[in-house]
Amino acid sequence: MKYQYTVGIDLGGTNTAFGIADASGKIVSKGTMPTTGHESVAAYVLALNDRIAPLMEQVGKGNIAGVGIGAPNGNYFTGKIEFAPNLPWSGVIPLAQMVSDALGLKAWLTNDAKAAAIGEMTYGAARGMNDFVMVTLGTGLGSGIVSNGKMIYGHDGLAGELGHIIAERNGRKCNCGRKGCLERYASATGIVLTAEEWLAERKDATTLQDANGKLTARMIQEAAFAGDTFAIALYDYTARILGQSLADVVALTSPEAIIFFGGLANAGPLLLEPLQKYLEYDLLSIYQRKVKLLLSQLADADAAILGACAMAWE
């Protein structure tokens, strides 16, 4: 039987987005629901089934190949979420099997950034590429590394945690328990932390002084677009830290491109132009001027769903 659709689920710490897409990447139906507020993970899965089942009936359940799920700390090999710090459930959760049982379809689970990489390779900027790195710059920093056309999972399914390489020795405390992780500097959270440190230490004239302790990455972006030199300097610093780390990643994987997605990446040239400069400066000479820095071609609202859908096609 030739299937026509897959289901994609993007499980976030606050909300869950889901949808059904065809093989061309067109989302035919979608929705959202809270991740939090359920008595247990079993209750969450039942609520998820109540939302998705009517959408499946609209296209015909027999036309659906399967379900892809992107989630923090999702392990592709085991189908389990393993000790995700930003989800309302602790421990090891066999989510792929639970969703499969509820929806009556085969389900696959992976890390949310890896799902984004699969989506980019299937529908976005990485089409036709065999070697690239996907970097998601949201609340944290996620990544998916594709080499020779295959996602790198490692022996245990957990490879590719770029957000938790050490960018600054004995630096900022990370939620993972270590110090100096890259995501504490190069993410929406990281750039806010830098801004708060600078505002406490420096006397620069900036509109960000008016945030009254409620500073956000979006406020920094808007200030930078308006020409605020303090905000622009924040992006330059963030790009320097990120560029140093990506230069090491290039030395290990030699990618054709590094593709960026997420709120911080929406700054476009404010981030990418200094990032290109710092990356080239730190690259080994044999890699210089070979690596493209690209923005995702998938719409923010649909990218995570499409990534999960694409995994089910795989």
C-alpha cells in the first residue's frame, strides 16, 4: 500500500505541536496542546490521542505511514525520553511505545534538534546535502549532525549535544550541572544572561536599561535592529563564542553547511555576519571559505512538525 501522510509531534517543555503532512511537506492539519498540567505522562498521551485522532480520521488512518516525535533527550535507538530536565516528568519514559499504543501506528522518537535536521534535509535548506550541521538557537542550543547522508546518533543514540560542549572553562552554571556549556552563551537564554551581566557591570547608554528586570532575547533583537550599539555588541560577543565552538565542530565533521534555526537565528545578519568572521578566524586553514552558514528554509511555526513527519517517512 502506498501511504500518503505521516503524523509529526513536537513535544516542548510548555506546549506540544502536532500535525499531519504529505510527502511533499504540505501540512494538511495541525494543532497544539499544553505539555504541562496533566496528572501523569499516561494522561498526557491520552489527551494527545484525543487531539490527534480526529485529524487522522479526516485523512483516513489507513493512509498514514506512522508517527514521528521530536522531544528533549529523545533517544532514537530506544524510543525513550531519558532524564529530560525541562519536561514535567522525570526518569526514563518509553514515549514512542506509549504513543504507538494510543494511536495504533508505528512511532519513532528522536531528539527535537535531530528531528529539525531531518526536516531540513527532507524539505529545507539541506536538500541534496550529505554533510551538514543543524543548530537550533532557542531557549537552549540543540544540534543534529549529518555525515555521509546519515544522522550521527553515536553508540547510545545520544550523540550531537553541541549545546553542552564547554565554551568557557568554569563559566556559567548550566542546567545540566556543568559549567560553561555553549548554550549558556549562544542561545536566547545565553544572550539575556550576557546582557544582564553587562548591564550590572557597565555604563553603556542603551534602551535595554529600561527592561526593569524583564529583559528578553526579543527585546535585545529589536534594540539591535533599531541601532542600539550595546545590543549589537551583545550579538557580536555571542557570535564570537559560537564561532569558536563551531570551528571545532568543523574540524571534526567537515560539513558543507551549518544551518541555523530558532529565535536567536531570526536576527539574521546581526548574528550571521559576525559569526562568519569569527568562524573563519578560528578555522584550520584547510577548512576556510568552504563552510556555508545558512538560515533554515522552514517556517518557524511548522519546522518542528515537518521534522517529525520527515522522520516517520525515513
